[in-house]
Amino acid sequence: AAATSGTLAGIMGMRFYHSGKFMPAGLIAGASLLMVAKVGISMLNRPHQ
């Protein structure tokens, strides 16, 4: 999930950077970055065995 969201954030971030338009590329890039952060935090908070 983190790899997919990271890839999507990168691609849509580049599209947002080149077009300058928030919809839809900026919105999807932002949502994907939030998902990467959520997955990363949940991986760090998971108990180690």
C-alpha cells in the first residue's frame, strides 16, 4: 500500500508541478501523501515480535 501510494503521489505531484492546476492532480497527490504517512506511522507503531 505504501509503495502504490508513493508512486501515485510522485506521478500526480509531477503532473501538478507542471500544470499548476490543483484539480485533480494536486488533490490526488495530497491524498496519496497522507496515505503514505498513515501507512508509515502504522508500521512504526506496530509491536515488534
